[in-house]
Amino acid sequence: MKAAEVPSNTNEGKQRRWIGVVVMAMAGFSLGADLYMLPAVLPSLAKDLHMEISSAGKMLTIYAAISALAAPLLVVLFRQVNRRTLLIASVAVLIITNLLVALVPGSGWFALTRVLAALAAAVLAPIRTAVAGMLAPKGMQARAIAIATVGQSAALVLGAPVGQWVAQDFSWRTGFAGAAAVSLVALLGILLIVPSIPSTSRAALKEQAAVLRNGKVRLILMSNTASLCGAFVLLTFLRPVLAQITVLGPTASSAVFVTYGLAGTAGNALAGWAGQRMGSTRVMLFGLVLGAVALAGFSLLFLWPASTFSTAAVIVLVILWGVGAWAFYAMQFTRLVELAPTAPMAALSWASPASFLGVSLGSYLGGFTLSHGSAALLGGTASACFVVSAGCVLATMLERKGGEPSLALPASGKPIG
């Protein structure tokens, strides 16, 4: 299918393009199902592979660290490859690796599948966001990108609790087989709907990095890393925390993951509405402050015995955390586009490694805190990361206008991305 077969100047063409954006949300769902599966099945996986739970959590660190390091290099390496081809290849690798997880005999083989999945994620995460923006009608790129990010929050609503349920009643390996099936659906959507999208960028690595000369872009990327670090400090080990501060059983604790995902979806939607009225930066700051307060509350609940009251308090904190964190996450994409209007896709391509770096640091920091401290410290540690993230956003608000360095352009004079 060629791009010319999807005209943008007809109602049919516009409708097909928006369907393509929804397919990018499906690709985000497949990515999220792979990413969020591990925290949900961590106890079962650790027991089966004869690992400490903190050591098993490092599998997520490996996955995210490789994705963070590989993303900017792979963007440059595949810069002249058709975007549709990259989508097909990366989702296909996710399918294969998740099927392999269902068959691996030990922790070493499991780690190898996580490396391969991480490389696929390093390509898929920035490409599906960029393609969503390319498919959107003129002036609707921000909305399309927001829709594409909904897939990941939806994966948390369904992927984590379903994975936990499957792990409990069947096997954690079955959960990853299910993630492969989800990726297969996304692959079919790409094959049927997404048109051929030739690459428009021949930027070398130094030209791709030119967008980082913008000080505010760097600060937003740093805030992204810090916020996801904080989120995964707690999210990676949320089940052990729930076991200590709530009266929920293993099955009922799935509802907490569902609640967080639903709250995140609501936060994503509210951010789009509030951003038009308050501005993206204020929404980001509000979300981070709300999330920081909620995360600190988890540590405070360790001061009392688990009870019905503490369980209800956890549900409230999870809602506040989800709304705040995902309101920030949705708006940071919009903010990057605002800060780099001549190179929006280049700026968005850096959001992926910044995100994976945050996940990697968060899962590692959470495991370190659990091994050398206690579960009671996880909420406070996560809250501190959100405070650092808010400080980065606040710095962009305080920086004097006109102080941003201009973006360098390739030799052709065309904008990057």
C-alpha cells in the first residue's frame, strides 16, 4: 500500500488516517502489555525461576536500560527505512520474544528474550508516536499523539490485572503468550490500515542530537525520566507493598492495577482538556505535585496496621497518583512539540529513551530500596523522584523568554524530523 492511496483531502481519507492513529494506539497497547506484564507476574516468575523478587525486578531494569541506550542509535540506523516496515518488524519481534518467554527454561534465557524485546521496543516506541503525528490531519498532530499514548494506559488497565490473574490460575508464561496474541492483533492492524510512509529524514546522529541544544527540551526530557523513575520505583514492587498495607488478597489486588490504569486514562483525557485552558506546562506541574503527594501517602500507611481503612486509602492514593502521573505524561509530548516546532519528530524521538531510562532507573532504585531498606521506603522514594521532575518543569517556567538556543538544521535547510 502506498501513501498516495490514503488521500487526506477527502472524508474517506481523513477517516482512514484516524483509524491508522487508533492502530498506533493498538501498537502502544502491545508495547505496554509487554512492559507492564512483568510487575504483575513478578512473584510467580521469581518463584518459578528461583530468584529473589528484587533480582527478578532487575529484568525490567535490563529491558528498559537497553531500550534507552538503543533508541537514539536505532532511530539513526533506520532513518531511511520506511516507517511502516519498521512498525511491522518491531511488532513481529515482540510476538516472537513473548512466545519464547513461554518456553524458556531458566533466568538466563528469560533475560535474553528481554534483550530482544527491548530492542524491538526501542524502535516501536518512538516510531508509533511519530507515525500517529504523520497520519493526523494538519493541525491535529497533538491530539493524534495523545490518542496514541492511550494504548499504554489501556495496557495497564487490562494487561497487568489479566496477567496477574493468568499467572495465579495458570502460569506467568501463559500471560506472556497472551501478550504475543495482543501484539499479533496490532500487527494485523498495521498490515491492513497503515499506509507506506517513506522516511523524510536523512539526519545523522549529530543532526538528530541538535534538538537537545534547546535547554527547555532537555529539562522536559529530564522531568520525563525522573517521573517514570518515581512511578516504577513503586509500580515494579506494588504487589508486595499491597500485601503489607491492605487486606486485599492476591486476586483482589488486581483491582488496584485496574484502578491505576483507569485513573491514568482519565488523567490523559483531562490533560487534553485542561491543557487548552491552562497551558501544557501548568498541567504537567499540577500532575506531578498531585502524584508526589499521593506516592508519599503509601509510605505513611506503613505506620498503621493493615485494615479496611488503609485499603480504602490506598485506592484513593492510586487514583490521585494515576491521574497526576498520566496527565503529566500526556502533556509532556505536547510540550516537546511546542518547544521544537521546526523539529517536532526529532524532539519526540528523544522522549522514548528518556522514558525507558526512567523505567530502568526506577526498577533498579526500587529493588535497591527493597533490598537495603524496606517496602515502607518505596513510596517516599518515588515521591522524591516526582519532586525532582516537578523542579525540572518549574525551571522551564522560570527561565526567561528568548533564552532558548535555536535548533540546528541539516545542510539541506529542511527541519529535522
